[in-house]
Amino acid sequence: MDRARLRRLLARESAEAQQLNPRSKAAYERADHLFGRVPMTWMNKTAGAFPRYLAAARGARVMDIDGHEYIDFCLGDTGAMAGHSPDAVAAAVQLRFTELGGATAMLPTEDAEWVGAELTRRFGLTRWSFSLTATDANRWAIRLARAVTGRPKILVNSYSYHGSVDESLIVVGPDGRGAARPGNVGAPCDVTLTSRVAEFNDLAGLERELAQGDVAAVLMEPALTNIGIVLPEPGYLDGVRELTRRYGTLLINDETHTFSAGPGGCTAAWGLEPDVLTIGKAIGGGVPAGAYGLSAELAEQLLGRADLDLVDMGGVGGTLAGNALSVAATRATLEHVLTDQAFAGMDALSRRFEAGVRAGIERWNLPWSVSRLGARSEYRFANPAPRTGTQSAAASDTDLEDYLHLYLANRGLLLTPFHNMALMCPATTGKDVDTHTEVFGAALSELFG
């Protein structure tokens, strides 16, 4: 690649973004009372000098305050996988909040049992509890795992993603040993005191860590997602399940992002058998919601423990968790929007997206690859595609990524700002996908032609 040409094109696209979006630029410059000038500091990851500001969103479209409309493949980085404000969810929220009233009353609703039964149908776990985020679902699952096993440590995969869970911010260092993930903010203690780590797709490394006998649970994504999609090799997930059982360790599947694999995520699509499953983001249709499911055996073990305070101050639960509004939105999402039929259409569009990207890569004979997980596709600056999180992190190229993101955004398409992920929702169309193929191809032609 001609890096000088890349820098020139990146500068051009950045300047174009500033010219196209004066109102967003001004709003960002006025945001003196926000930490980092944004509601959440990760919004500064957006390529360019400032983020575009939201005006409205519906289905697979986002409108900014400068009047531009975008085909949205970011979809709230999974939070809006159902599309923006789907009609069924909007109606459920309106009914619960305005007509019936009572977003949160510390009382259960009948919707919750419906959602629990549907999650059981999809994922197989038989007992469910609710949170507002997948981060909290993971935190609480970790506490339960420690309680029932009497073991202190949690094992995760290097560069996996489990929200802001302290125990998960560990990677395999250059010496092959666990080390704090670069940039970790205000860690309460050395992460190696709470956690162990193994590379994804490395069963030998996993067994070496489990053999220490102090791991309460393996918390893992069935496929890595937030460092770029890293798919499991044949036999790897079966090996993980066998090893965790052999060493008396619980297995927690975090399906928050891998829910894209189908109506029951990777757990149903690949016949997995976790002891606990955590999920968040997409299940609420844009309303904050999360959940964790337990096997019947594990639930009975926990409920039979008189020494565990599961109903007050034991460290599991939150006042707004399972609130009536979130649960109503989750029911509407699962019942009417992210249905089995919807996933079939989203999967087909993702295949079409993958094929378009692959054609562009092959046209220019680039050493890149594209990986797909159901409704989610991602192009990578490496070929073959990385098989571990560490390899995936090493394949990043910030300038190249920013150029592609800005080129697409300036022409009306949004990818997730953290990497090159595109997600399909029920409102995405074949024309949307083909537009990406065309604009992606033009971006490559300018860079390599």
C-alpha cells in the first residue's frame, strides 16, 4: 500500500466531513460540560475530528442534525440489531409507560415469565434473571459462579469483550503470561489476582490454566467479536466444554454480540451447552435490557444455599433490573421483531454483504479477508483471518480503518466505529447492501487504482 496516498486520502475525507457537518462540529465544540465533550468517551472513537450528532433514526436509517441520511450498518453496535424504534417495540413502550403507566415499580410483570420462557426456547437455559446491561449480567454471573464453586478466578480469552467487567480486562502478554489489557482504567487490583487468560482457539493453553484448580468459570464469547470477528476452529468449542467439565469449572457463554448468529445465538446454532448464558443490547429493541440464564441444576444449587443473600445486599441485582418497561420492550422485540424469520432474512443479507466485500478484495488482490457470523460481517486487514484475539489486535491499521469509515460516512453509510463491522437488521434491504458494495469498491479504487 502507498501510505502517502492513504494519508492524502484520509486528510481529504476528514476535511470533507468537517465541511459537510458544520452543525455537528459546532455542537461538539459547545459541549463544555461533557467529559470528553461526548455523553460517553468511547464516542470519540468515531473517525474524524468530531462525531456526527443524531437527529432521528428509524429502521436501518439514521439522520444527523446536518440533514444527512445514512444507511446504518452500525446499528448501535448491536444495541439496535432490531432496527431503530421498530413499531412493535415502540407500541409496547407507549402502552407500558404512557397508557398503563409504571416504568419501574419494584413489582414483577407477567411479561417477564413470557420472556424467560422464550429465552429458554431459544437458548436452552431454564432459569432467567434480568439486568439492564450485559456488563451487569456478566458481573452477577461471575459472582454466582464464585459462590457455587468456592473458587476465586475467572478465565477469559485474550481480547474478548464482556463490557467493563474488571476480571475480563486481561490479555496474553508477549511472554505468554497474563497481563493487564493496555489502557485499563483504574483497575482495583492486579488483574492476574482475579483472572486467568487463554488465547481463543488454544485448547492446550486453556487446559494449562484450568489445571491450576482455581478457576470458577470460563467466561467467553463463542466467537470473538469486538476485536474483529474471530471464528472458532472445528472442535474448539467442544474441547472447551469437555475441559471445563473435567476441571469442575462452569462455562458462561456471553451471547451479547454473537446473538447475530441466529435466533438462539451460537448456543443454538452450534449446539452448545453452557452452564450460564449472558446477553444484552439487542434483546430490548433499543431499550436498555440484559439477562442471564442458568441451567436448572445450577439454579437449584444456588437457591438451596441459605448463606447466600440473593434477595437484598448480596451483590446480585439492581433496583431497575427487570423493570416493567425494559421487560415489555424485550417481549415485543423477541415476539415480533427479532423472530426466526427475521434472522433468516438478515443472514441472507449478510452473505450478500460478505460476497460484495470479497469481490472488492479479490479485484485488487489484497491481503485482506472477510469473516461472517450470521447477520454480522467484518472485513480484516489480514489473510488468512486471525485465529486468536492477539493476532486480530495486531492486524489493526488505524489510518486505513479511518479512511474507509470516513469515505463511507461521507457518502451515507455507517459502520461500527470500533472496527469494520456491518450488521443487518430486519429493515435492511438488498439495495442497502449493494450500495455498500459500490461505495466500498470506489474507496478501494481510489486507494489502490
